[in-house]
Amino acid sequence: MIHDFGVVWSERGLLLSGLANTAILSALAAVAALALGIALAPALMSRQRVVAGAAQTLVDGMRCIPFLLFAYIIYYGLPSLGLRFDNWSSGLVALIVYNTAYMAEILRGAWKAQPREPIEAGIAFGFSGVRLFRRIILPPLLLSAGPVIGNQMIQIIKDSAFLTIIALPELTHAASSIQSRHYVPFAAFITAVFLYWGLCLVIEAGVGSIGRLAEARR
Amino acid sequence: MKQNSKVLDVAGISKKFGAVEVLCDVSFQVDKGETVCVLGPSGSGKSTLLRCINWLERPDAGQIYLNGKQIGVTAGGTVMTDRDLSAVRTRIGMVFQHFALWPHLTVLQNVTEAPIQAQKRPKAEVRDEALALLAKVGLIDKRDAFPARLSGGQKQRVGIARALALRPDLLLFDEPTSALDPELVGEVLVVMRDLAREGMTMVVVTHEMGFARDAATRVMFLDRGRVVESASPEQFFTQPETERARQFIQRYAGSAANGKT
């Protein structure tokens, strides 16, 4: 067993580049999905029924597709429609689009739970449109939804493991190739698990600091 | 010249929520420096009237003029865009029953936010004025605290400073002391009395009979969406014209005595 971990150690370069790719992929996807989710949330809350209905259909539809299947569609399915992405772009697009739906839905929920009066005060004090959203509505939303957004970011990290099936050289892919090359499945996969765990701890730390900001304002 | 002293002119405002008629043909004017207290039983339409003035509620009929310019409707007769409406709203300060402070901003930021972001005034000037306003309401030492750390009375004084920071032509108070513990009401009323004395133009929806009696220049009694009486406080409280007003005053006689500070 010790020997198996020794084998994994000898392949640490591969593992670390997988870890780096997972981190980059997740970070880009998290930032982009949150930004797009923020842009989509006002549509979900729109008073115009058509806009809100269309946005909600999109979000609900997306949330009901298994991520693995969605990644398949982007990478293998779209080329038959003439849209061809390489594995990096496909993986990133899949993660972003899929999680945008979740982020928007998280923000919508938090928005509905916000007290009405401070937003009304914003309107009464001369805020409207984008400025009202950006200055008055969004900041308390992000503070109160912080832990749930953090949770979704952890989900993004774990979802990125699926992208091994489109040969994206991320952490699971690296662990997988080490185990098939040397036949050390337990050591390779358990090492990957601990590395994922480390990434999640970073997110947890970030959520913790947002939580402290929110606590001072609650 | 008399025209110029009229800050607010409400002309025939009506408002329905579904089939319920909340306001019916309400008209009144407020001159510069006046403190008009709007009294009336719950559900008489007081808050809705206040919210119609700055178009938080859109009136079904009637016009509202601030310093001679119509609110909510353009010269061409069309409904104003949100942007134009926002510009008009920055001329009117509003104080809310449940404070409605912005939870993510400090006390000082709450006061400076609208002048800087909505009125686009220079930051340094706004900040100096905001600090002076916080000193005026006695909260200068709380400037870096978040609203969640304040008592109700302190929150409402921040609410008043926030409204004053707009340099408004008109201040609207929507039951500013109704959500406060009784022992905290006084500190808010003191600030409001000072403003009335300094000649701020104010419309105050309140149940504080003591305040209405000695700080108002005029009292307006609303019942079922109609202005039933409009008189000086002396006249209203000693010789009300209608039976409805007489009953109302009697019911609040106790709280009027308590409300004196």
C-alpha cells in the first residue's frame, strides 16, 4: 500500500497539473456562472410575466438535466449542429451555463426573502433600474445568499470531475490515468479525493469570511 | 408671489386597490415651512396618500405638483420614465415606519448613498454634510456602525438624517414612531420638532397626538380615504367639526397626554 502511494508520488507532476486545471476550470466557471446568474436574477423577478416565465423555464429546464448528459450534448452533440468546441471550451461552457441556472435560482430565492422596505426606500430616494439593483438590491442579496453560493461553488468543483469523460485533463482524469498506467486505483483515487477536499476547504474559508461580513450587518 | 410659497399641491387624488377605494378625491396644499400632520384611523388611507405623493403608489386620478411641477406625468401628458421619476423623487425625503435603512451600508454610508449615487453630488461635500446631519441627530459616534447594531430610535434618527441629506424640498414621514418602543419615541420626536421649528416643509402621518397638537401648523383628518377636516391644531383638538373626528380624538386622548415631551 505504501508502495502504491509511492507510485502516486512519482506521478505528482501529472496530479498537480490536474489539480491546477480543476482549480482554474472551477474558478472561471464559478465567477462566470455567478456573474451571469446575477444578470439573470432580475429577469426571474421581472414583473413582466413573459420575461419571468421565459427565464424560469430556462432555469428549471437546466436544473433538471443531469450534468453529465449536458456535457455530452455540448461536446458530442453540438458538432452535429455545426458547433464544434474543443474539450476545454466545451467543459467550461457546460459548467458555466449549467451553474448559471443554479446561481440565478439561488439569488431569486434570497431576493424573495429580502424585506421590501429597504428596496422601496431605494426607489423613494431616486434609485431605479440597474443602479437600484446594483447599489441597493444586490449587496444584501449576496451577503445573505453567500453560504448557498459557496455551496454551489463546491458543487461546481465536483461537477468538473465529470469532464474527465470529454478527456479534459483535470484532477479526476489525472488520477484515472495514473491508476490505469500503474494499477494503483485506491492510492490514486484517494489522493484525488484529498486534493478535492483541499479545494473545498478554500471555498469554505471564503464563505466563512462572507459570513462574518454578513453577521456584522444582520 | 404667493404661488411660489406653495411647495406641495395635491389635486383630487384617488386610488383604488382592486375594488377597495383607498383614497377618494383628496386635495390639499402645503406651504413652505409648514408641518402638516395627517391623522386618522388605521385603514383611512394615510400611508397610501403619502406614498402617492412621491409616486411609490401610482394614483388612479388627480395631479400632484411639487413647486409647481407635476410629479409622475410629463408636460406632454405621458407617464414619466423611471429615470425622470427618480430625479423628481430625490427632491422629496421620506422617513419610513420600519426605518428601511440599507443593511449593507454603515450609518454614514446610508446617509451619503443617495446624494452621491442618485443626485450625483460631489463626495467630499456630501460627506461633510452627512457628518453634520449625524451630529444634529446625535449619532456622530455611530457613523461606522451598521444599522443592525442600532436601537429603533437610533435607526429612525439615521432615517431622518438620510432624508435630510437629499436637501429635500419636502419631507414625508410615514408613522415614524409607530414601530418604536414607547421609551424611544421621545428621541425621534425631539428631532422632528426641531425640524418643524427650523421651517422644514413636512407632511407627517402619525398617531402621536401630542406632536400634532404642538408641532403641526395644520392637522388633516382622513377617514375612509377622504379629507374630513383640515384645521389648525388648536381648532381641531378643541372644536372638531365632525362626530368622526370627535370620537377619534377621544380615543387617542390618553396617548396625546403621553406623547408630550
